[in-house]
Amino acid sequence: MSNLLRLLGGRLIALPFMALGVTFLVFFLMSFSQYDPAVAALGENSTPEALAAFRHEMGYDLPWWQQFFNYIVGLFHGDMGVYGVNKDSVAARVAQAFPVTLQLTFIGLIIAIVFAIVFGVLAALYRDTWVDQIIRVVSIIAIATPSFWLGVLLIYVLQIKMAWLPGSGDLVPFTQDPGAYLARMAMPSFALGLPVAGQLTRIIRTSMVEELDKDYVRTAIGAGVPKSVVVSRNVFRNALITPVTTLGMKIGYLMGGAIVIEVIFALPGMGTAMFDGINGNQPMLVQGVVLVVALAFIIINIIVDLLYVLINPRIRTV
């Protein structure tokens, strides 16, 4: 319990400083943009007076450090700012987009975990056989396959050529039409999860092989305990400790990859929101999206760290 509290306390103390650092970095980089957000919002044919009034109203005519200070003050009051000529709420846009990104990340993670467990365990149990060799080659190919390239390939084959799955269109809620929802999310989720599945497969295989070579496994099997029981109750559980340590980074990779995949498959998530913000030179929208994604990544890593402490008996007994 003391280890859990110490870990949780350290992460919670670091959380606001990490969020402040990410916000400052994005704000600072966006200040170098050569595009005028007033022109992006009002159009190139707007009068200089209208552009000047818009800059003053939005605070774009202030020094970047003062804009940053005002933005931080607004965040403390729950205000993420507005963007565009209609002054749309950044918080409202993020609230609509973030669940889509979470759903895509979660489904991609489930696909990666299922594939990795099945093929990682098979490769370990049949190591150095043709089964192991095939799984290792396939996992290397999966790791080397970029998600965005795989997404484009899936659209070309499964949507354009075979017309099996939709690669664009509205995202119907799962509660409204589960079949249409899963069909819409199938290709982006698979494209997102396959590279991570290849990485986790190799990690699980290596961890399983190390556990299978330990003395307690040979002792249990020699005492007459069926190998299937030893593998399912002891080896597999102990072998999961190592993959869990990397799970936080993999989730962060999936969330970052989801932003690119959403643009390719026209999903209304954080990636599309960020793309719209960059295309329209809307710094408030870009900052809001990056801040929320960064905070989600940090919080997920805290949860994974706590999970690692809970399942690792060596840390629990310190």
C-alpha cells in the first residue's frame, strides 16, 4: 500500500507540471505560424479594419506570452477558448471528438491484445518449430507496417474493390446500430492495432519462454501437474508482468496513431479536429486537442503503472 500511495502521489504531483509544459510547448510553437488566424476565420477579402477588430477581440494582437498567460487563466476557470468566425467552443468540440478517439483506441487495443496473446503463447509453446517461425516473421511484418499505409490499403481493397466495409461516412452510435458501428470501425481499428499486435506478440513470446524455462515449471510438471494447468495458472500470469510494463506506452502509441487514422477514415475524432485546426490556423482548437490528448496519455500511464504494482508480487512485498 505504501508503494501504491508513493507512486500515485508522485504521479499526481507531476501531472500539472507536465500539462503546463505541454501547453507551453504547443503555444510557443504555434506562435511561429506565418498564417494569420484572423484571415483564416474571416477570409482574404476582409477589410483591414475587420481583421484588426477580430484580432483584438480574440487577443491575437497581444504578445504570445500574454496570450499564454490569459489561456492558462481561462483553463483554471474551465474555459478552453473559442475558435473560428462563429466563435465555436473548443471544449464542446473536444467533448464531441474525444469519445470517438477513445473508442477507436480501445478497439484497436483489444485487437492488439487478443492477437498478441494468442500468437505469443502459441509461439512460446511451439518455439523453434515452423509455427514459431511463421509467427515471428508475421509479427516482424506487422511491426514494420505503418498504420496509415495499411489504412489506405484496406480502403482500396475492402471498400473500393470489394465493397465489403465502409471507409467513410457517418459514425452510427453502437447503441443505435451495433452492426453498422462495428463495420465502420473495423478497418481503422485493425489498421491501428496491427503494428502494436506485432510488438506485443514478440514481448509475450519472450516473456513466456523465460517463464517456461524456470525451475518451478519443470518441478510442477515432474510432480505430475498437467502442463496446461501450469501454463494457464502460473506461467501465463507471471509472463504478463513484462507486457503490462509496456502497455502504457503502447496505449499512447495507439492514441497518437488514432489521430492520423481518423483523418484517413474521416472519423469525427480528435485527429480530425486537430487537422481542421491546423488547416484553418485555429491555435485555440489545436491547443485544446493537444492538451486533452497529452493529459489522457499521462493519466493512462499512471493507471498502467498502478496496475503493474498491483500484479507484480515483488513490488507489493517490498
